Amino acid sequence: MRGYNHPISVKEKCLNLRKRGFSYNQIVKTTQIPKTTVQNWAFDINLSVEAKKRVKDRIAQGIIKGNQS
């Protein structure tokens, strides 16, 4: 077996955050789970319309913030 087996509760938390529209980076910061692990767990999650909007809004905020620098 490769790697580390994380508790099921941590995986469920990561998947729940992703379904709510959290970015992979936000999930990593919240849970301290490696990004590739989170991506592997959540690769088949289809985001709701609301979650997609949340992600797009964060991207837009980042673009605006970057242009202000």
C-alpha cells in the first residue's frame, strides 16, 4: 500500500467542502490534506450551479485584486 490512509471523516469533510464550491486550495488550507489527495477524492464531483458561481466569483475577485497590484 502506498501513502497514508486518512480517516473517512476527513475525506467526507473534503468532499462536503468541494460540493459547497470550495476550491482545492481552500480545502487544503482548511484540512491540511495534500492537494493531490483532495483532487483524487473529488475528481468526479459535479458542482451545483451555486457552487460554480462561488468559484467563478472567487476567480473574478482574484483577477481584480491582481490588476490592482
